[in-house]
Amino acid sequence: MISNTEDTVRDEVIRLEAERCHALVTADLEALDRLVADDVVHVHANGQADDKAGYLAMVSGAIRFLSAQRERLDVRVYDGLAVATGPLRQSIEMMATGQRVDMHIMTTQVWRLQSGAWRQVSFQATNL
């Protein structure tokens, strides 16, 4: 049986991931800074890995997110950690060239409870 606490964490991680997707589309760096841990490792579908500074720089200066929509997100809860897995559709535009790329990816994210707030510490994307 799933405890209310696990349900609450699942709901919170799903809400935070929706907030992160919205922050990508609106280029809200303040929200992304709050949602992503200082020690995050963000692995893109092309295999490039970014730390927090690289991730925020990418959002602010290299890629414009036109859309980011979750199809579903399955969340497993552990002591102080949540692992979220699910498909994500994104449309991005490369700022340097104007090239538009539509992506359908599967992601695995690890969220950690830090100082009373859930923050993403790991992100891995794989093209579908």
C-alpha cells in the first residue's frame, strides 16, 4: 500500500516538473535556479552533459524552448529521493541558426529533498 506521504511526494515532484517545463518555455532562469540543485548533472539526448551553470547558460543563450509537454511521469519515492521517469515532447529553436527541432524523449530524473525543498539533482534524456 502507498502511504499518503509517498502520494504527497509524487504529486509534488509532478508539480515541480510541470513548473520546470513551464520555466523552460518562458526562459524563467530564477525558477530554474530554484528547481535545479547546485550539483545537478543534466545529460541531454545528444549525450552532452551540463552542470548547473551550463544548463542555465543553454536556456538563456543557446536554445529557445517553444514547448515542453509531459505525456506522463511515473515517480518512485525513496528516503529523501524521488526518481521520475516518463516521455517528454519538446520543440526547441537553436538561437544561433533558427533551426527548429521537435523532440520526443524519455527522461529519468532524480529529485532530492534539500533544506525542505525538492530539487532536481540528475536528468538523463534519451531519444525515442
